[in-house]
Amino acid sequence: MKTKYPSIFGLLVALMLVASFVVPTNFMSPKPVEADPGICKWDVLPTPFYRPLVYDVYPGLEIQDMAVAGDGATIYAAVRMVLSATGASLTLQATGCTLTAGNSYTNLFVTTTGGIFWTASKSMSLLNAVKAYLGACPDDGDTNIYHVAVAPDNPKYIAVTSDDPDTPGAGPQAVWVSPDGGSTWDYASGLGLGGTTATIRAIDISMDYGGKRDIAVGTTTCTPGGDLRVVQSTGFGGWKAQNTTTSLGAAVDIFAVKFSPTYASDASIAVVYADASNTYYNIGLRDIDKNTTDTWAFTRTEVEVTTPGNPSTSPSTSELNKADLELPSDFSGQAASLRRAYISTDAYIDGTTTKENQRDGIFRVDDNVVYELMATYSNARKSIYSIAYFGTYASGKLIAGERMGYPCTATVPTWFTDSPTTCPIPCWYPALKPTTGAATLSACPSPLGLQSGVGAALVGWRADGQLAYAATGANAIDTTDDWYLRWLDAYTAYDESAFAISRNNGETWNQLALIDTGITKFTDVAPAADCKTIYLASHNAGPGYKCRDFDSVWRTSSNSEVVSPLPAMPAGTYWERVLTRPLDTTCNTTQSTVGLLRLVPYCADPSGQIVAWAAQGKKAQAWSPDYGDYWATITPRDEIQDFCFESKTVMYNLSAGGLVQKMPYTGTAWSTTLPSVDTVVYGAHSIAAYPEGKVLVGASVDYHTALYAASYSGNFNTDSPSFTVMVLAGKTNHTGSVHPVFHPNFKENNLIFINDTGSTGGSVYRNNPAAQQRWVDTDMMDAINGAVGCMAPHRDPQYGLVVSFTGEALYSAHFDSSDNSTGVCRTLDLLEGMPKPGMAWDCLNVFANPPAAPNQVRFTLEPTSLKACGCCTLETDTTLYAIDDQNYSATYRRGLVWGFTDCMAKKGPALITADKSLIGCDPVSGRAQEVNLCWEQLCIADAYDIEIAKKKDFSLVIVDLAPEGECYGFMPVDVLKPCAYFPAGGQAAGSTLSILYEDEDLKKSTIRTLGEGSAIGRYGNLECGHTYYWRVKVRECATGQWIRSPWSEVRSFTVKAGLPVSTPYYGPQLLAPNNGCLGCPVKPASFSWSPFKETTKYKFQLAKDAAMTQIVKEAEVTTTAFEYDGTLDYSSNYFWRIMALEPAPSDWSATFSFQTEAAPAPPAAPEKPAPTPFWVWVVIAIGAILVIVTLVLIFKTRRV
């Protein structure tokens, strides 16, 4: 079923006119409480034509004018588009005005991101301004935009030409000006063209001078009778005719105007005009104070724009379709030495009549001397529609876009020269990969290579010259009086017109936005090994016309080396179309519907620089050496069923009949001279290759059903390569179409894998082509062979097979037609023995917002539906990509590209608890004291398996929380800091997740609530005197995806030796004071007991009798200890016990008794002190007398 474009066009136009585009700031960034998009779940990769307000793709859109601002980011475009003919009339809420379904409207588009994202919301602002001027809504279709101009020094100062609001319907006769990028508009009234036959053919805005600027328009009447009119920015009410008829001496029509880049100093304006005979160039020297142009650098006919030496051969006003005018950045109209201009003229007639007497082409004018840079008049189909110059007078570069293109290739020629100053003729370089457009014919032209489609290429340069721009459209203006009606013509859907960029001066072009194409279905995706660049193939069924049904190859990249100078953004943020072509060698045939993409495997080209494309069932093939910027054609011998790279220099093509053509790279091209080699598989489905000439071919369902599954060649590097059908292996269980892959280490292990798409089922198989086993004996998904898993594996038809380059992960995409379910089965055990130890599988089937039944996701694209990237190192996550095999519809979420980032495939959780830890022995139970096991959260894991064993090889496991075949997982209390612990003595309840269905959120919540923290003691006992080994792996992600990681490293802990286990687990065990304790202190009186499983509150009783009736103290505590705050009696007997209260009461523990210490003896009375003996006093007196005598003798001696 074709995509229903009309059903969404109206919605897109409505959104365009009532809302501004906002670049998504949270794209590919998670909310704080969410996992990253695509992490452990299937999430949509935004593709072209996915976001409605980006305008990357829009069928039925025509670009008619373009203005590039000087800031390097802002571009304006006048674009014609249609409101869906199937929708109702649309009343715009913001204006109250009505648009009619089926009508075409010209809108002002703007990008401030260098062409990546566009918005059309400024058109509504203009409609509001017109409504305000008229006092009512204008009639439907009376406010068309024709031209757009932007000031050279202010990217927000713009002007557009439009219908005269008072007398609409006569073409561009009015000018609206916006100083803020189109948010508000002022009507530059007084132009005075309403009600006349004059229309505006050209408009330009000067640089700022003294706080104001000038706006000039050139008018035509085709009589001739036009004029140059200028208004100064202050007031916008003073348009002034420059009276060119008088100042130039004759009536002329103005086709191009350009203010001097140095207008503030030279006050000059360059014009291209035509009279009744010829086309001329001149420079007006203005009096900006009076707003007049009375002086001209040359006489009216002095500088004819034609071949030098052939006067009177340029187009007249009735023969000139369009003229373009470019000036160097240092141009000065006041200095003859700086008066250099570049001019293009378009005098295209009908594609058959040459233009000998109305010579058009590209010209350089140095002062008043004309040089012909490109002559186009001798070619009836070749005319230059626009030119763009970057540089100064002395040096620069020039690019040109043609009027007509090639319908059979949907291309519009552009030309480039880096020597436009060379006299007389520069070197021109045609685009090697032209921009797209011109696919406008319902029937292909005859001959097929005829340049007969309108492309109308508008070209420009980014301000720094690093990017060239080209905008194409199917509506090119002509010479008639109502020339502007060409811009109002009905749209031409699928003409492949677009806004394009070139990073190499127009050598190759990539379409970036406003692409007029169709996307019926995405047919293949190819992510680079580093995941930074992704290629995508789309099919366009279009209207069924052979020259409008062009397919595309798209590229998105976060690699700055690929996208520079555009910004590197996350993959899917924006896409460039890098290839546009029919799905055959020519457009005039019945096309294929499947485009295939292939990259170099085995991380030999990790950035995806080399990419190849082919049309399945055709001999159409191409390759690119530079990320898709340039493509060269390959000419294979046979029609292509599938193809693959072996390396950067070897490619293989497989035909449906089983022929393999090897194509080595010669340094300039892929050689197609080697003969095709017969695989002896007369119905071939897909192919895989491994370096050094190893090739494996999978059979189609018909051949497989009749004979064998695969054919192998190990000698394609020899002069006589040959295949051997794997006869000994025979058929698989399901005899479906076969998808083969090599193990990345095939050179060492010689292993290959296949899966198949049978009518009733499918499976994955492993084999060795040198020592074949029967496929049925190597069925990796068969329970007989040891396959286990959590709701996996799925032995449904398999459509894609990938083995990661690092990490030992195998992925197989399946689809179950009975319930329209799809997913990818994945095992990390692809090298394990069968049936033991077997292989554990997970099914990756968690989707973010998938489409509802019956249009659920289907990973069924052939010849392979599954691709992977991120496999080059163990440090990078593996990301899978698969396309929903349905016609594309972003609205109904069908046919999307889905991605799944597997962050669990390459390494297990990092352990935190130190290795070789020593754990004490619990003296009560004879088992380990508390054991704490902690690790880091891996990615977004929230459930784990923990194994504890007595042997390092885990051959004697005593704790296994999550058996491989069950949907179990230990859920720690804190998933960000996961830990598990064994309480002292073990046997505590744990928090285990056991889910039968993916959506049992209530059960998860209940388990988290009722579990006792992160205790895992109930799963086994850790006795004293042993060394134990432990490891952890992931079992579930926070997204609800059941998925295994590899085991963590193995660490150990040792429980010290202790008493043998003697205590049974009847209830809470009292510890201290122990039973029968004598001499216990009366204060403090402390009590303790062992914890009881899951208990959060205990009740304590202390009594004086064994019957516990004479209560001394009763208390409720949350710990396993209590201290009595009073003083017990001496030499007294006491009795105590405890019981669990919460969350559930238990029986009383055993009652322990103890006796307090005896009261201490009273202290003895103090003795009276004995009296001092008499002899002591005698001694003291004698001592005093001796001291006195001594002092007297001393004083007497001094006097003498």
C-alpha cells in the first residue's frame, strides 16, 4: 500500500502556517528519570520526512527565489506549495483568515541553521500584516510572495514582493519590509504599480549607511516601459522613480539590480536592463540625499551584454527570461579600476530553437569591457538561470546553475570556475554529482538523455565561501507579460527539486531540505562500524511515472569530518540526501523496488567512508569512496540478488541463480572482468564474505526445501575458485531462506552461523565448513541442544543475523505472523557447547510507542533485516538497526527505522567489594557474620543474578539467585548503588524479581516494598572456615527489557573459622546476658539478641518472676539491643524475653534468667589521729634556738 501523502499534507501545511519550528533540544537526550532513547529498548531513529516542521522532505514544493544572508546561517526562500486537496478549508486561528483546500500558496521559508531546519511561520505574520492594512482578511490567494531580498549586513532585515493589497491579481506590485526576520512587517506603500501593467522583476537592499538603508526594485512592462524605483528605509512612504527613460535616454525594463557592496562610500547601484532590441549593463551613481540616480557610468547602449565583437545580438526585453548580477566584495562604482561585474542572461526559447540572435550565457564586465565566460546560445537547451560570486576584484570563484535539467536522471547541471578573472575564457568544471530536480515529465523524454525538464537552479555562497547553495524548482519564469504566473503554476510533485549544499565548490551536491520527493518505504539501513554515520535507502513509488519515481540514499552523521562545516549532531537529527537515481540502469524500464546498501565489514572501515548501493534484481550498482558525496557506477555482469564486501578492496555480487562475481578494486574502479563462479545453489538468497577469499552463500527457500541450506568457498583468492555445497550439513529444521555470517574470528575457530525463514518457523545454527555437522544437530535455539532463556528463544521465522565483532554476541531478528510480534533474539553463549552447558537467550522486544495492532513492527526485510554497529572495541556499546517492513508513515508510525543500543553485551558489572575479604564467624550460629557484596550499576540495569560458589570455576554453586531459564532477577534497594548482603547467620528474606510478563509493574513494586532491603541470606548458608567465590551479571534493564550481561570478574571472601553450627533457627535468639548469668551488674543493665528475619521492631520485657507477671520494664525498640535506664536490685533474680512486632509479630523467644551482683560491704569508720609525742616538741625548740644563735653571730662578724 502506498504512503498516503495527501492525508498528511493538509496537516503539515496547517502546522506550517500556525506554528514556528523549534529545533528539538532534548533529541536523543533523556529526561532525568528516563533511560536514554534506544538504550535497552527499541526506539525510533528519526528519518527523513519524520518531523513535520523541519521541511526536509515535502512532495509538491517548488522553490522560486532565494536570498542568502551574510551571517553564514540565515537563508530565505519563496516557496510554492499546496494545501491538501482532500482536506477541508482551513481557518487559521491566529488570523481568522481561511485557506482553501487544494489551492497552492507561496510561503516565505527561513532557516537560521544554515539550511538544516526551516520554518514557514513568517508567512502567517505577513498575512496578519495584510489583514491589518486592509481591515479584513484578503481574498484567498491574493497574498502571494514572489521575490525575497535580505540586507547584506543584517540577516533579519528583509523585503518581499507581493500582490498589491488594494488591487491584487496582477503579479508582484508591492513590497513588504521586515526589520526582525519576518516577525513583523511594514507595507512600503507608494510604489504606485497597482492598476498598471508594470511588475517587479528584481529587488535589492543596500547596506546600512548613517542609520538607514535603501531598497530598490526594477520593474518591467515588456513594452518596454519599466523603471528603477528606490525607497529609503525611514518611513517607507517615499518611493521615488529614478526616471531611467529620461536618464538613460530610452524606455527600458529592469531585470536585475544590485547595490554596491561599498554603498556607504560609493553610493552606486548596478543594473541589467533590456530595451526593445538588446540587453545592457550600467552603473547608476546616486545622490542618496535626494534619492535620485541622474548620473550613469556609461551611455545607455555602451555596455551590451553579449559576445564581444557581435553587437546587437543580445536578447531584447521580450526575449530575456531572466538576468542575474553579481559584484565582487570590493566593487566601487566610483572607481573604474574596481568596476567589475558578473552577469548571466537566460534567453531559453523552447529547447529546439538556438539563440544566435539573442545570445545568452555568462559574462564578465570590467568597467565597460565585456568578456564572454560561457556561451550558451548555440545550445537550444542550455541557459544559465542564476550565478553567484565569492571574492574580490582580483580573485574569486563563480558558480552557475542551469535552467533546464535531465528528467531521466533527475539532475540539474551546475558549473564552477575558480578563475573567473581569466581573460578571456576561464576553465569551467561541471558538477560530477549534480543537484537534483527536473523530473517533471509523465513520460521519459526521447532520447532518454534529453535535457528537457525545468530545474531553475538558484545558486549562492555561504558568507565564508565554504559552502555553495543550490535551490531548484519546476517553475521557471519566462518572457511573457504575465511571466509571474509561472511561479503560480500548479506544483509538480516528485520532481526531486530541493535545497542543496556543496562542500567542494559545486563538484558534488547533497540535498539538505525542501526536497520534493516521495518516500514509500525504507528498504535498507547501513550504520558505520563506529555508529557515527548511518546510510538509509528509500524507495519512491511516486505516481507511477518512470521519470518521477526516483529512489534516494540518505546520510546522517555525528562525525565532524563527514559533515563539516555543518555542525555534527546526533545521528538522525538531520539527513542529507547523497544519491538520487532510478532503481535500474535507466529510467525507462520497470524499476526494482529494493535498494540495498553495504559497508566494509569487520571494522576495516570503521567510519563508513566506503559505501555501495545496488538495485535488487537489476544490474544497477554504484559506490562511493567519500561517505556518499561522490558516486561512481559499477557495471556488474549479473542481476544482483545480494552483495557484500570482503574488505576495502574486494566485493562480491550474488545473483538469484547462484552465481558469484568477485570484483577487486584496481585503485580507480571495481574490476568486473573476473568470471562468475557457480555456487551450485540454483536458488540463492544472501551472501557473506571473510578476508582472504572465504565466501558463504545461503540458499533461497525453494532450493533449501529441495536440497541444501548453504554453499561455501574457501579459495576465492586463487585462479580457480570453486564452491562446495554443504551436503553433509543438509537442511535445517525449517528449510527457509538462509542468512549466513562468519564468526569474526573465523580464521582461528572456523565457525559459521546461519538462520532461516521457514514458513512455519526458523532458528539459528552453528557449523564448521571443514568438519560439517547436521544443521539439525547444531540448532542453537533448540531446548534439546541446551537452549534456555527468559521467554526466549523464539523459533519463529528469522530474517536477519549479526555477530558482533567484539563481545561475542549473536543477534537474530524474527517475526511471528500469528500475533504480528517481532524482536531480536540474542545470546552471549554462541561458542558454548551443545547440549551442555548450552546457550542462554534473551529476546529484545521492548518497544517505545510502537504502532498498534494489526500494523505492529515487522523486522522482515530481505535479504537481511538486521544491521549492527559499535562493535569495534569492548568499550563501545553495540547498536542494532532494523526497518519495519511496511510502507512508511510517520503519522501512523509504520515503516520506521528502529534502533536498540545493547549496553550489556560486552562486559559485566564492575565489583566494588574488595577481593579476598575476611569475614568473621558468627559465634551464635556458627555461620558467617554479615557479608556485604557491592558493585557498580551497569548502564541502566536494575535486576541481577548473583552466584556464590565454593569453587572458583563455579562447579559447586551454593547461591544462584536467577537460574538461566527463568525470568528472575535480584533487585537491590538502591539500583544506582547496588549491593546485596548476608545477615549474620544468614537465612534472611531477600528481594527477588520473578516476572512472567513484561508489564508486571505492580509486581515489581510489591517485591521492592516487601523485600527486606538487599538481603539474600535465604538463598543459602555461608558456614565458617570456608573461602567463597562470587560474581554478578545483569538480568534486566530499567526499561523492563530482560537482558543478560556477561559475568563480572570473580572475587572471593573467606569466612574465618568458628564453632560448629548448633543453634536451630526457631525464632529470635537471646544473646546477653546469657541464660543463668550470675553477678550481672545492676547498672547499666544491657540486653542484646540476634536479628530475626525481616523484623523492623521488637518488644522487650523484663520481670522478677518466671511467669513474666511482675514486669519491671517493657519497651518497643527498632534495634537488637536494649539498655535499662534504671537500677536493678542487688542479689535478685530477673527474667527477660523479646518478640518480633513488625512487620509481623512472632512468638516470644525463650525466657532467659540472670542474678544480679551482691550488695557491697559498708565502709569502716575513720580512726582518730594519735597525739604528737613530747619529744617532737623538744626537737623543734632546740632547732629554733640554733637558728637564732647563728643569725646573731653573722651580724656581729660584719661590723668588725
